[in-house]
Amino acid sequence: MSLVAALTFNSDLLRPALVLGVAAAGLYGLLAVSLVLTYRVSRTIGFVQGGIALAGAYLYRSLTIGSEQTTTNEGLGFVPALVITVAAGAAIGAVYGAVVTGKRMANYPRIVVTMFSLASLLLLAGFSTTLIPADEGRVPSAFGTGVVKIIGGVATVHQVATVAILLALVGLLTVALRCTRTGIFIRAIADDVDASRVVGIPLTRMGSSVYVFSGAIAALAGVLLASSVGTAMPNILFIFLRALIVAVLGGLTSLSLALAGCLLLGVAETSLTAGVFGLVPTDQRELLVMGLIFGLVFVINRLRPIRVLEATGF
């Protein structure tokens, strides 16, 4: 019997799965936002954002509870640790942005800059796991351990806060991109880099600013991931790669399509895990979810050409 034929539908588990799916989408969404922002100004895939998120998770854990596997806060308070971690992410973004938008590297082929971004991810991962003392357990959430009942499902306060932060961030970004001079410049760069240079838009300054902001977002995602999945490097990079996959739904340029992809991925994943469609083995679950995502990429590409590979030089 085929996998599709073996699927069954359990409506009683649907609402709890939807709640958990939206919560999972919040984690993917923050990383997807940082990827979309950097791609719009550079036309390169920001693998470095995954490295910043990983470094942020390690740094946050080290600042709050150190390297001991404990359940109490023995270091800095959650707020000071959060501020330091986000500032560190912004600083890394500033350095990286200054390098890739500088006069020399700005003229490199985009495939070269993309490979540099991937190398930066590996470098940050190596520094994080080697230099920052942190175990791989979860950090107690700054939002507490409470739970909230929503339409028949249960979510932790941490998950609700993650989604709220994402929605607030997207709202602010939408207003900024539409109503501010900087936002108009960023949209112009996203539409046509060469034309933006001709009309006098400061590409280096705009690009560096976006990398600073995206680095802060990625570090914030790392903080939230540290309390959701822990600081194990495979777990964080797995979340990042999934965020990258769903960002492709919008051609790495559309925030709305990227967030829709995060929501779809989160709901599909939790629905299969919770047993909404019956007992599906883990490997087959992954096959179904990835098949759905890539199917949507194909459909959207037919309706709205994305040209991601062309733009990056692949």
C-alpha cells in the first residue's frame, strides 16, 4: 500500500496541530525575514544569518546559565543577556555588511559572495562551538513556563511570544519599507540595483544598514531557539535550512510569501507529527513535507518566475 493511500484523517487532532504549527512558524519566520532582507539588497543567499543565529544561541546560554546543565538563571538576567546577544548579532552583521558591500567585494560575482556567506556560517559555527562555553540543553524561557489554551490547542507562553514578536517585527518592517525614505531606497535597490546606483542611492550604506538589522534579527532568533530547541548545532542549522527553503517560495524577495511558506511548513509538520493523518514514520513525514514545499515552489515559479538561481549566478 502506498504512503498516500495509507493516510487517514483525524479531525480531533487538527486544532491542536494548527496551534502548534503556527507556533513553529514563528521560529522559521524570524530567520526567513532576515534572509529575505539581505537578499533584497545583495541578491545573494545570506547563509551567514544561520551562523549569527547559532552564535546568538550559544552566547545567550553562556550569559544566562553558563555551561552547567541547570534549570535556574545563574548568570546575567534574561533582559541584559538578550540585549548583549542582539547587539552582538548586529555587530557581526555590520562587519559582514561592510565587507560584502565595500568597493572591492561589491563588484565580485554573486556566486562568490554567496560562497563567502556560506564560509562565514561555517566560521561562526566553529567559533561558537569552540570558544563559547555552553551545553546543548535548552535555556529557560524569559517568558516563563506557562501555557495558553487556544481554540482547543495548547501552546507555551514562549511560543505565543515568539509569534507576537514576529508579527510586530513584520508590521514595523512593512510600515518602514512603505513609508520611510530608507525603506523606499531598499525597495528601489531590490527592484534594480544598477538603476539605484545611477540615481544616487547610497548602496553601500543601505546594504550595511540592512545587514546590521538582519544580524540583530538572526541573533534574536537564536535567543528564542535556545529556549525552544536548545543549543545543539544540528537543531539550529536544521531550523535555518528549513527557513531558507520556505523563503524560496517568495523568490527570496517577498516577505508575505516567505511567511506563508513558514506557516504552511509549520502546520504540515505538526499535523503529521501529531497524527492528524495517522501514524506516519519520521522519514516518510519528511518526504511528504518537503514534497509539498517543492511542489509549491514549482507552482509559484510557473505563475510568478522567481529566477533565484539566475540572480545568484548558479
